[in-house]
Amino acid sequence: MKGVKFFKTVQLKLIIIYVLLILFAMQLIGVYFVNALESSFTKNFSDSMNNDAMLLAQYVSEKNLSTDPEARPEDVKKSREDLDKLVKDWYQINNSEMQILNANGEVISMSQPDPAILGQKNTQQVVTRALQLQNNKETERNITDVDGLRKKMVARPVMKDGKVIGAVYIVKSMEDQYANISRINRIFITGTLIALALTALLGTILSGTITSPIKEITKQATLVAEGDFERRVRVYGQDEIGQLSNAFNNMTARLKEALAINEEEKEKLTSILTNMNDGVLATDERGRVIVMNPRAKEMLGTDERTAIGMDLFTLLGIPREPELLQAQDSVQVKLIAIPDSREEDETLQVRLSVTSIHRREKGISGNIAVLQDVTEQEKLEWARREFVANVSHELRTPLTTIKSYLEALEDGALEEPELAKRFVGVTRNESERMIRLVTDLLHLSRLDSKEAGLKKRMTDVGEMLEDVADRFSFQLRQRHIGISIRVEPEVGRVLLDRDQIDQVLDNLVSNSIKYTGDGGLLAIRARLKDNGGQLEIEVEDNGIGIPKKDLSRIFERFYRVDKARSRNMGGTGLGLSIAREIVKAHGGSITLDSELNQGTKVAFTLPVNHAESGVGE
């Protein structure tokens, strides 16, 4: 079977072509060889001598050939020494006679120094014509010496600054060339006979050198198709097949690099999708999920195995809207609500943005859906609206009261002194209430914008708590509320903003007094925690307490548990909010714990700094 296959191969075709070409070439060579050989050798010999003469002429042009009186003797001597060395070396290397002539044709240096010739004028016709800038044909000549040796003479002008300053004259024997021609003729006859016998063998070897790399390239192409990019095709030369091998190796390297870049881009995309705060879903043209990132899994509370292949609308749990998946050149945005997988009975407000993936041939080939959790933004927006509504309500109530009492005074109440005095008193109280509200709002605004700089100084904590108790002593005695202050000995002096912390304590103590019945108890405690790194101050009472449902919102602005009672007592609903912001500005935290009808405990912590370096921050 191998023999049959061989007759069908490219290798056999190449052998046949090679043999035919050799036979045809032999016939042509047999006809033209003798004449062409002599012409070729003669021409090559002549070209070689001409090139050598031109090269020597260029070198000699850099030397001083003249007897210029302005030339320094040492320069002239050095140039002559260089020329003598050159012609001697040339004779030893090329076994040819050489003379260097000046512009007058006088010999100034020669390969075999002869006093009878040195300084004499060379009268050879080729020299004369070279000095006259004749063409190349006129400056070379074949001669037969007296001893019967065939020689060739070549002369070339030496140019400098566009002028002829001398000439180079070379004479070399041609006997070796003619001997070579005779010897080659004999070799050719013998070689022709041998070549005819070896043509087939050489053809086989030659065709093998062509087909073997092709076979190797074919084998490597198969490996590349199977995913092996490490091996390389061996390059045997720089011919077309070698170039093909190089091109194939380059293609393999580029393909490997492209796949590596593709993998790198894929890893980058995976990393981006993994670390995105937004959920990303990719669907095919029918709206079935094909890719989802971890954030999307977390938001939807599902895993990839369950979600892949599901309909997008089914996965999101929203009514099907096909137009969302058919947007041609725009992004479709829709606000949806999905169950919160982290907390039961809670929902996430999600902005769904859908962008279509287009292909020139297929149109829409898929969609990218981005899930952006805007729950906190919605809450903030709701809080903003509620804040504006609360401020409007808090201002409108006293303004309405003031307006009604002023109208009553205008309608005749001024004529009744007792009634007018009472109306003016109500108006003044309502005005003071608005002033307190606006003052608290401005204070909160400064805290929010970090404009309320802290003025820290070393403060004795025990003394500060005693001052708080003194400020409320009248109210405490009036309500028969007992108060106890306990400061652990290691507390001592701490660096803080005394005025700001006094405001926090005043708010907390004032609230405890408001919501503690007559005869109640109030305790203020101060201690160090976290190995002395935090100062904790607690204000605890045994008042009416706060319902559990209100604890999470107790620090919100304008939030009141008992709105009517708080407003009647002059509260603005901003006290705890201000306290929290002041504590946060100090780098601390505040917590509140309460049981309905049992009491409330508010604790705040401040970082301890016993050094004076923070004064005036």
C-alpha cells in the first residue's frame, strides 16, 4: 500500500520534474558551457581587478601624493610609508604587481622596489588614459609577456576634490584563470556523467526536503486544532517553506497570545462582575438568563444553577413585558420591588436597566439587565420628604397659633388687660418655641456640614456631671425625683468639647425628667472601658420607657414617641438627633435601651485622650 501511495504523492512529481530539468539543463550547458566559461572567468577576473583598483584608488586619495611645499615633511613621510606598506602587503596577498603614480605619471611607490623605476614616468597607455580620465575600457588591457605569460593591466585615477592627483597601476597574471577553465572543462565532463546517475537519488532527497516540512506543518496544524500551542514547527531554512514555517509559528504564537488576552479579558470581566455593587444578568435573544454575577445572586436569593436558563421576568418575579427586551438604541429603565433575601417581610427597591446586544447580521442577540439597589436612596428620599413635612408642620402650628391670637387681640382683646396679657404670653411662648426649633435646625446643619468645630479642653468628668445635676436641681426637687452620680476613680480628666457634651447631657437628663413620674429615680454613671480607651457615660431612669417598635427610629429627626406630650413640654423632636451628631463628631457612639413602663438607659462612648494636644481642634 505504501508503494501505491508513493506514486500519488507530491514527492514523486517533484522527482520527475527535477530529473527532466536536470537533463534539459545538461543539454544547454553542453552547448554553451565552453564559450560562456571563458567569458565569465575573464569578466570576473577583470571586474575583480577593477574593483580592487577602485578601492585602492579611494584609499590612496586620502594620502599625500604631491610635493606641495606647504605640506609638512612629517605628513609627506608618513603618507609615503603608509603607501609602501600598502603595496607590499598587496603583493603578498594578491601576488600582483602594483604601482602608485603621482599626477605626472611618476612612480612614487611599487610592490617590488626597483631604483631604476622609482621616480621614473610610467609610459603605459592605460596609465596615460587613466590620468586623462578615459573610460574603463581604455584603462585596462590584456598582454602576453616576453616569457609567454598572459597578463592583465588595469589603471585607475586617484581623485581628490574633483582633481586627478595620481593613479593606481596593477598588473596580474591570468594563467591561473585559464588553468582553472581547462580543469573545470574536464570536471564538467566527468560531473555530467555522474550527475545523470545521481539525478534520481538527489531528486528524492530534494523533494524530501520540501515535503518533510510540509508534513511537519500539517502535523502541527492538527495539534493546534487540538489546543496544543506549545510546540513549534522546525525551520530548516529561509526559503518559501521556511517562511511558511515561520509564518505558521508566528500564527501559533499570535493565536496563543490572542487566547491568553481573551482569557485575561474574561478574568477581568469576571472580576468586575464579581466586585460590582450592582447585579448583572445577561440573557439570550429569547430572554433566558445565561450569565449572572454574585451580586445578582445575593439580591435575588438564588444560585447560578437554578437561575441559568430561567426566563428573566420569572426570575425577577415581575409581570412579563417583552418591550423591555426589544429596545433598539436606548436603555429601558424600570423601578421594581423584589423580596429581600436577607430579611423576611422586607423588599428591595431595585432600578432595572435593560440594554440590548446587537449583531449586524442577527439584530438583537441578547440583553444585559443591571439591577441597582436603590432602597437606601428611596429611604433617604422618603426621609427628606418627611423631614420637610415635619419642619413645615412644626413651624405651621406655632405660626397658626400666633396668627389666631394676634387676630383676637386685633378684634378687641387688647381692651381686656388680663386677656390681652394671656394672649401675648401664648404668642411669646410660641415664638420662643419656633426660635428653639430654628436654633436646633441650624445646630444640626452645622454638625452635618462639619462646620461646628470642636473646641476640646481637659475636663474633669466628675465635675461636669455634678454641674449637670445642679442645672436641673430645681426641676428634680419640684418633681421629687432622686438623682445619683457615680464616677469611677480611674476616669479623671478627659480631653473633650465641654460645651457640646454638656448639651448632650442636658438633652438626655431633660428627657429623663420629662418622662419619669414624680418620685422617680435618675442615675448618671461614668466609667472607662476597652482597657481605658473609651469613656462611657450612662443616663438611666425608671420612667415610662419606650415601646420596642419605636426604638429603631428614636434618633430620627422630629420623631416623637408621644407627639402631643412632647410638644406640650416644649420639645422640638431634635434633641436626640443633635446628641447623636455631637457624639459622632467626637468619634464616639450612642445607644438607647428601653423597656415600656420600666425605664430607659441611654449610653454614649467617647474616645479617651488624656493629652493636651487636642485642645482647640
